[in-house]
Amino acid sequence: MTSMINLDGASRVYAVFGDPVAQVQTPRLINPMFATAGINTFAVPFHVTPDQFGATWDALAALDSIAGIGVTVPHKVAAAERCDTLTPTARAVGAVNSIQRGPDGRMHGALFDGMGFVLGLGAARVRLAGARVLMVGAGGAGRAIAHALAGERIAALELMDLDPASVAFTADMVNEVAGAGTAFAAVAHSGSAYDVIINASPIGIKGDARFPVPGTALTADMLVADIAALQGDTALLRDAKAAGAATSDGNDMLQAQIALIAGFAAGLPAGEALGR
């Protein structure tokens, strides 16, 4: 049984902001990791509305007892604008989900969605090299994943989203990272053969929209990832498993990301997971 550290005068708080915040999993997942590592820090949720965000940030950021701040919807962009420094991914995407408070009070922002996705693939990560990838969803998480994919030696990334501006932003961002004037990322076009398919949209958990790739098009040599799948398989993952494809769900990404967030909250450099 994991021993828990009791709060004392030296305890520090990793504040987690959200609106709403009741659904946030970070405190439940990260506090046992702190306890196992013997780190006297506690993740605590705070229901912070957009109107309260600035004042709450300023008050907590001024306190030495604050180890950092985690943010979820709708604060990822606003938090990035208040950070003193940003990791390359956070700067490119314009959003953060974890902020480390330095000993001097400076706030250092990071975005671990993309790195969490890649690490969460485990052994299947090797399938990214040389792959033609289709990603559906070019919002905040999709942009971070796209940024991470650019460093995984994939062959091409095609993007699909209901918002053309989101696709254009993500494609431009990734092409800038890839460099050499390549059209590495572009709007998806029908008829392509994909090696990797990623759902970074709410399709499958909200609304009645159907995933744009039919189940009959999935094959055993594909890798199919659906970050929307946190409580049971989506239709996409059921079809992928029926086809014999390798799969990854949102829990794979979440577990990898939590280890990265725990490390950052504990004062480690961005990208160093706690306990690994």
C-alpha cells in the first residue's frame, strides 16, 4: 500500500484550474505518484472561471508554496500568455497545460499533449517512422500531437477538421517545424492510403457524427489511435480491433502525460517523467 505524505508547513501545492473542474483527473492520478516518490507536493483542483482567471493566477503565482499550475479548458491559451517562458511546443501551439513555478517566481509553461500521445503508443511508436498519417481534429490537442509527429520521422501528415482555419494553422505550424519548404502537413484528400489514423476530435463520444474513414477501410497493418476513448472503445476502435489493427486510446496518452506533468510539477526539466 502506498504511504501518503501528510500536509505540513513545507508542503507545496500544484493548483489545477478548470471551468468546469469536477471531471479533471490530474489530482487523482498525480497525487499517488508524488507520494510514491516521496515528494511533499499535492495537486488540488480549483474551479476558476475565465473572469476569475487573471486574479487567481496572480495570487497563486506570487506564493512560494505553489509548485505550479495545471490548466485545462478553457484556460490553456490564457495561461500561455501569462507565462515567462514556454517550451517550443507550447510556443508553436500557443497553449499550455502545465506550468512550473521556478524558485524565482517565474512561470514556465509546457504543453505535454503531443509528447504524451507519442510516449503513450509504447512499442507501437516505431510504426510512425515513414508513415503516412491522417489526423482528424486540429484543435488544441490535435495541434500538439501534430507538432510531436513532426519529430517522429513520419512521411506525411494529412489533416481534417470542420474549421478550415484550424487546419491551415496546424499545417503551417508543422511545416515550419519540418522546415526545408516541404508541404509536410496538408488538408486531407480522399483516396489516400494511410498507415496511421488518429482521432483527435470529439467524434465518437459527443454528437452523432461518424468518423470520416469507414470501418471497412481499416486493415491489420494500420495503427489506429483515438484519444477521445477514455471510458470504453469508440466505434473507431471497435472497427480497428475487428480489422486486427494496432490500437491506442486516450488512457494511453493520459497515463504518459500525467508522468510528464508530475515530473514538471516536481521541478524536473520539461519532458522528464517522474519515476522513469
